[in-house]
Amino acid sequence: MKALRKLFDNIKPLVEEGGKFHAFRSFVDGFETFAFVPNQTSRQGCVNIHDAIDSKRIMSFVVISLLPALFFGMYNVGYQNYAAAGTLADSTFWDLFIFGFLAVLPKILVSYIVGLGIEFVVAQWKNEEIQEGFLVSGILIPMIIPVNTPLWALALAVAFSVIIAKEIFGGTGMNIFNPALITRAFLFFSYPSVMTGDDNVWVAQESIFGFGNNLPDTFSAATPLGEASVGNAIPCETICNAITGLIPGSIGETSVIAIALGALLLLFTGVASWKTMLSVFVGGGLMGWLLEGVGGNQLEWWHHFVLGGFAFGAVFMATDPVTSARTECGKYFYGFLIGVVAVMVRVLNPGYPEGMMLAILLMNLFAPLIDYFVVQRNITMRAKRAIKK
């Protein structure tokens, strides 16, 4: 670490104002503050230390919590390819994982290169520090899309999200919509065929370097939610596979066990709100119970928890501290309504079996209103108590 510290100390004079490489100041500053806790002290004004951890390290905890779902998603990508090709029995764990790793890696690289590239340019243009929010968004985005999403479409969607849904509002901490979900929404509405229009979007044809199996010309890879949306019953075996994660679906959303491991870390470190998480499941379970059997719905109320992106959205998306409700009481209402709306969309709209994305984006819009009513309620109650005294 001393060598790295010395390297930054030698580079900094070159990128400061008037330095030869001033254009790269934000780039160097971003990497320095990620590697080391900033040692600058305030020269004036009133400084209040709120916590011993900075936002970059909070983002790091979120990234670490995503790794179980990401790594299992890579394995599942290989599993689905080999299963569709009929060669699963002859494959090893590493065959499946390496195939999935090579299939997912380009999407992670495109997400970070495009997103961080834009943020570097904006930070330099505004003469500000690089904001750390995309550290999480950059890994979330590849995890919530089908594995066969074209890289050019992903790059376009990431650029749209960073510019329109984030930077135009002022950057990290100022956006009202979750950037990762805006990326998915852009792909869903602009290029629906790469998201849900073909069952084959869920199974990688091949990874980079052509590694993997040649799939047959016709094969079925519909997700369990897609099957349920057309009135087909979900076998118990499929539910069990959904819990472990061995089903077609977006890269990081299939394994409930892997998602639960990430949730435990987020809750243990206090990064995410248990109130929001719990409320999403309560709202979704209640609405799922009320809508059992409606319109040919074949899902039991708890099936919604293990299918599609419900669990992933409840743990990693709904708890986003920037776009969710911030009052403690408001978090209950916010999460509950996400669960309710998600299941309503799934059951009542057969053309769109996955409703978590739309539910969270809708409640992102109403989160400030929820907080407003909670605050006003507290003001009113305190005013009444003051009058009594």
C-alpha cells in the first residue's frame, strides 16, 4: 500500500490545476479516494462527523453483497446453455462456470466503461470529484438483463441512464429514479425483442472466443413467470429450481439463496433497511394471496417471492437509499406498495409477467410524497402535544 500511496503522491502534481495532465484530475482523484480514505481537513465552517465510513465503502459493501448472485448467475448461464445443448451430463462445474463467466464479462465491461467514462467526462467538465454511485449501478445493470442482450444496445441504454436519469439531475444523490432500472426500462421499451420477445434471449448462444455448445435450431427457454402468464401450472420441481437458481432468467435474479446471502450482509452492515425489504414481501404476499386464481393465475402467493426479479428487487433495488423513502415510517409504506404493484402487474397484465421493475420505478416517483406526508403527520402530532402542554 505504501508503494501505491507513493505513486499517487507522485502523480497528483501532474494533474492539479496548471499541471501537464490536468485533464485527468478527476480520473486520478476517483481512484485515489477509492483506494485510500481522504485525509483532507476542513479549513473553515462547521464540520460534523456522521460516520466512520464514507460512501465509497458503503458502495463496496453493496458490490460484495451482489457477488454471490453474480457468480451463481454466471454458473447458471453455463448450466442453461449446456442443458439446452443436451451435454449437461458430460460437463463439469468449471465448464459451466467458465462459459458463463466469459458470456457475462463483456456486459460488465461495457457497463463500467460506458458509465464511468461518461461520469469521468462530466466530473472533469464540472470540475468536481468523481461520484461513486456507478460503482454499484455498473454491476447491477448486467445482472438484471437477459444474457443475450446485444452489447451495442446495452451501451446505448447505459449512456441514456447515466445522462438522462442521473447526471441531468445533478449526479449521485440527486437522481429520483434508480439508474440501473432506467437502463432496463430503456431496453424493455426501446428494444423489447432483446428483453422478452424471444424465449431464446435467456440462454447464451456462445461466450467470447466461441467457447461453449452449439445449440439446436429450436429450443424452449421460457421463464417460469412467462409460463405462468399463459395459464400454465408451475411444477414443484420448477419452484425448487427457482430457489436454487437453475432456471432461465436475468443473469443475477434467479437464485433466491444467493440473493438471501447478499441480503444478510446488507442487513448485518446496516447498509440496507430491513423495514423496506420486509414491507416489499408483506405487500407482495398479501396481494398474491388476494389474486390467487384470478384470471387463470396459477401462482400461489409465495411463488412470487422466488420467481422473476421479486427477491432481487426487494433486496437490492427497493432499498436504494437515494431513490427510496427516507423517513422510517415512510419505508413501510414505500416497500408495501412496491410489493402490491409488482404482483398486480404480474397477475393482471398477461403481456408483461415481470412487474418488479415498473413497481419500483413508480414508487421512486412517489417516495418524496410519502416522506412529505409522514413529516407533515409528525409535525401535526407534535403541534397537538405542544398545545396540550
